[in-house]
Amino acid sequence: MKTIDLATIEQPVEKLLDLAEHEGILIRLPNGKMFLITSIKDEGESEEDFADEIARTRQNAALMDLLRDRVQEKKRLTSEEMRKRLGLD
């Protein structure tokens, strides 16, 4: 998986999607937020291919570390707090 720091590299979305077609991309924004872009399934692929992709993703140590860290984060929002933030109350 590649990590792209958008603070230093400007890439058109189309180019990022082309990269993600072959290899997952972790995008890090200047504010620290991160996003994972990966291709999941072409119309011609079978369910077995998708299961193989899930298995390979689980073997991605960097992604699994990131997800473990996210689970450990203490800050959580209740649905009520989230509604307020989104202006839905």
C-alpha cells in the first residue's frame, strides 16, 4: 500500500483512482485525517476474488496497525452529539 501526503503532492483524483486500481492508497491530509482508497471488485471478478482481496487486506500490517490505533482512540461521540455537530437536532 502506498501512502500519499497531500500536503506535499497534488494529484488529480483520476490519477489517484488509477493508482488505487492496482494497489491500496492511504491518503494523509495536512490536518492529519487519513483515507484509504482501494479497488474492491470489477464486474468480471467472482466473489472468491473479493474474498481473496479481503484476506490480502488483512495481511497488510500498516493498515491493521492503523485500524488498531483508531479503535484505541478515547474520543467517541454519542449519536446526539453527532446530530448537533451536523446540525440535525
